[in-house]
Amino acid sequence: MIGGNRASNLKTLQPGQRVTAIAHCRDTYLVITADGKTRHFWERNLRLMTDSSQEGPQGGAPAIVPAGMLGDRADVIFAAPEEISRTIEGRC
């Protein structure tokens, strides 16, 4: 991957890397991690991705990976596409 910020192993995550819930409110995603923290991302700054490879996350345990240099962007990586809609809840 040229110039990519690829996370090496998404099977073993620290609590701050493991997503437990995502809420969507107006134009913002609220990403809650296993360490109890909530991070806010504008819709265009959060990418939802899948990785079903050997290095991808465990099913039901999506990972959040920083993207961008300012800390205002991130990728949430799921094990399978169907996990995306099950994880994101529309609420404010």
C-alpha cells in the first residue's frame, strides 16, 4: 500500500482501539470505545471500511484507526459489511 497508514494486526486491540458503539447525530458520528471514551467525527471525516483478511478485526469487534495528521479523521474497520448497519444507531 503506497503511502498507507495500515494497521498491522486488528485481532488484538487495546481498549481505546476497540469500538463498542457508534451513534449518528445530525452531521456527526460519536464513536464509543471499550475504554469508555467517546470521540466525535464530522461525517466526512470518518470512513467505514471492512477487512475480512487474517489481519482484520474479530467479528463484532470493529477497530478504530487514526487517519490524517490532525487527529480529526479516522477509519472504523469492521470484519464484515453487515456489521456496519448493526453497529451504527441513529440518536442524539
